[in-house]
Amino acid sequence: MPNYRCTIVTNAGKKTTMIKEAANDHELAASFNNTEQTLIKYTQVADSAIAHSKKNYNRAIILEFTEIMTSLLKSGLTVQDAIALCSSIATEQKTVWLCKSLLRALQSGLPLHAALKMHSPSFSSLYQSLVRLGEQTGSVSAVFQRMSVYLRNEKKIRGKVSNVLWYPMLVLIAAFAGSAAIVAFVMPRMAELYSAFTTGTEQDAGMELAGAYRSIWVSSTMIILIIAAIVLCAVFKKYSPRFAYLLDYMFLKMPLFGGYVKSIQTMDFSFAMEMLTGSGINIHTALKETASVLRNRAYGKAITDVHAMLLKGEQLSAAFGSFKIFPPYISTWIAVGERTGAVGSVFTQIREYFQEDVDRMSERFMNLLEPSLIFIVGIIVLTLIMQFVLPLLSLYGRLL
């Protein structure tokens, strides 16, 4: 929703400025009805003017901030008081800076999710969306508790991946460094030796040397093209919604990894639905809001389609069952909830199930990742040997 910079006057005659979020001008004006504030004028503020943070904070800072906020909000403090106290008890100086920046934004009239948007490189879209939903439902404390668990699990998985990656990456870097040294120093010397010791009638070695260089250029070109393709995909995903949707859809359809992504998205979806329906929001509104929380655009589009089918009178379980993108577990449990008249409470069961499923699949992936990477690195090293070392040994044999 758009943001507006509002100039208001209180009943005490004090004039001030604040930033307020509203769907349109009428909703903005209505939000000041029955309050002690009178709206004088307003102007719409572009998102680029809000999301202008110059500081990026790493995951460790975001995790510390989230865990401190979880404890403070559970004790009954308001969001603003919790952030103010967080700035005084945080151990990291960067966390203190973050709290002070957020506190200034809140004091200027921004809601918390808009303040987080100012640091959007640091706070993910999922984090911002869940906080926005928490503010709407009055369950910000539950959101921070959920994000604290989410970030701790992410840190644990990232640590395991780092431990698995360091040895294969070290071997791969050594192999590339050795290949570069051969190309830069050894092969030119071999070419000089060949020129000094050959009579001009022997062409086989010269052809072999030219072939080795040609093979090097082909390999280098392939590597550059692969890197360029990855960069282009990242750029297109950022600026082309259609390409981002297709890429996200491909991720969901990938063998093994697609099931893992689907479980994570289902876990996030069910948590948002659990939070919204538990706060008294109806299923229609909850589905509409939840679609914006999900990071995978293909999964979010499917949620939007389910919402459209629900508006046409389709049963919720039947709507979920008509899309293969959703795990069958969802439609089965929602059907049970429809029979018992407690659809909202079913999302707690779905979240718990997929939380365990994500933890189980993460362990499985970690166990498979190291041997898979070693196998891939072995193939790459073997290819480098065939491209660089074998032609070099062949030339050396000819000179002898």
C-alpha cells in the first residue's frame, strides 16, 4: 500500500508531521476520524524515498535484534519501548545503531514494517511481510518469536553448509590456481623450448600445442558464459516479474530440491494463515494477505488462484486439491477442518508437520551435500587435468 506524509494538528494545537500507510486518499482521511488528530494536508511518498537505508546489517545482527525483541515483547512492552530498551542492552554496536534508526522511524510516524523496509537489504521480504501482518492482527510478539526460530534454524543450516563446502571449495580453488599457473608460466616456456629444439619439419607437436591453447580458450569461454548466464538470471529475476515467476516455478519442479522448496513455502504459508485466522481474520482475507508473504512467486500465484476459486463458491479443500503445486497433505487436512467446522485451527497442524518435514529434509540434504560436492569437484579436477596437464606432458615427451 502507498505511504503518505501527513501534516496533522492535535487537539492541544500542536502541529506535527507523520508518515501513514493507507490504500487510498479516502482510507487515509477515514483513519483520522474519531481521533484527537486533524489532518491538514498530505502528499504521497514514493517507496524509493522510504527504502533509502545506507547501512546493511549482517545476519548475526538481525538475529540478535530479533531475539532481544522476542524477549522484550513477551514481557508486555510496546514495540517502541522494546526497541528503545533493545538499543540500551544490545551487546553489538551495530545492533544499537539499528535500534536507534528504527526508533527514529517509529517516532516519525512510520509503522514498524515500513521502518524495516528502510533496511530492506538486511530484513527479508518475508520478515517485513510477517511484521506487517502482525501489526494488522496485533500479534507482533508472535511474529518475532517465529522469526527468531526461523533465523536460528537458518543459521544452523548455513553453518552446516559452510562446514561441508570448505574442503571441496579449497580443492577446486587449488585446481583452478594450478591450471592458471600452467597456462601463464609453464606452457609459454614449453613453447619456447619447442621452438629451440625443433627443426621446422615436425608439425605434430606444434599442432598439439595449438590444440592445447584452443582447448584452454574454449574452456575459459564456457566458464565465462556460465558466470554471465547466472548474473543475467539474477538481473532478469530482479527486474522481470514474468521471468522471476518462471524461475520460481522451475525451482518447485526440480527433483528433490523442488520438494524442499515446496515444504519451506508451505511452512511459511501455514504460519501466516495460522497467525491471521487465530486473530479472527476470515479465510478470504487471510488468503489474500498471505499470498504477498511468500517469496516463491509461483507458490504465491497459486494461493491467489485458490482465493479466486473460493470467491466463486468452491470449497477450500477442493481448491487446494486442484493445484498440483501444493502438497496433498494440505487439502486432506483442510477437508478434515471443513467437516469439523474448525478450518483455522488446521493450519497449526499443517505448520507443525511441515516444520518437522523441513528439519528432516535439511538433515538429509546436509548428509548428501558433501559426497555430491566431492564428486562434482572430482569431475572438474579431472577435466582440468585432461585440458591442461596431459597436453603439457605430451609436449614434454616429444621434446625428450
